[in-house]
Amino acid sequence: QVQLVESGGGLVQPGGSLSLSCAASESILRFNTMGWYRQAPGKEREWVATITQGGSRAYSDSVKGRFTISRDIAKNTVYLQMNSLKPEDTAVYYCQAADYDTGDFWGQGTQVTVSA
């Protein structure tokens, strides 16, 4: 069973930065895509960013230009660097790994709170 463990969440002031990590229990190159999603209280989970097996990246309009997804293949880890954070970025952030043959895997989530 694939395990994804997120870390790096916390409380930050508006305009600040945080970096999230997602450590996988096996090679991240196994997965077709890896990504980050978030869920704010009372809202549905929404897509934030994706990095493909080949290294291509995509972002939702709400975070484009502020967030950067990256990976360290040797460490089986995907990162989300979040800059210029806004209160509306407050949410639980989840790491996702997609294997088109076997399905999606999810981490347990990490809380990000942006507040003065």
C-alpha cells in the first residue's frame, strides 16, 4: 500500500511563505502525476497543482504565480512552495499520487492557516 506523508503546514501571516512536503513510500516516478489539493472548511476539495511523470507542471488560476510544485526524485518527495499567502489559502492541503492503472492515493493532509 502506497503511503504519502505531508508535512510543513502551520500558521503564517498574510504575505508570508510556507513549504509543504509529501514523502512517498516508493518511487514517485511510478505515478503518472502527483499533485496537491486543498479543502477549506465548508467547501469541496479543490485542485491546486500537479507535476507529471515527465516533469510538466500545472496550477490552478487561484495560485498561479504564487505557488510552485517541485520534486526530488531521489528522496521520493514532492514539494509545494507557497508564497504571498492570502487568508483564502487557509485549508487542509492534501498530497495525491495518481496511477492510471491502480487508482489514486492520498495523504492524511496538513493544515495551513493564513491569519494575522
